[in-house]
Amino acid sequence: MEELGKLETTEWYFDYEGDVEEFYARIENLEEFNLPMKEKPIRFSVFQEKV
């Protein structure tokens, strides 16, 4: 989807003055976060690495 290729944003918690829950809420309200959530995934991968 061409619209997704144009999405870009940079948000750093260190630049935010609220608590982490407020920061997550802010991120979850961004268009750049929500637009891809409306689309059907084309691929899904789960893996685990030994740390």
C-alpha cells in the first residue's frame, strides 16, 4: 500500500514530560500508528533468540 510507504514519525519518551502510560496513549493515537492497524497483514513472523 503506497500510503504506508509515506508514513514517518519520530517520538522519543525522553522528550516527553508525562508518564509512560500517557506516552503510549499518545503513540497509539498517531495516524502513523493507526493507519497500518486497519490493513490486513501480509506477513507475520514470530521468533525467539537465546540471550
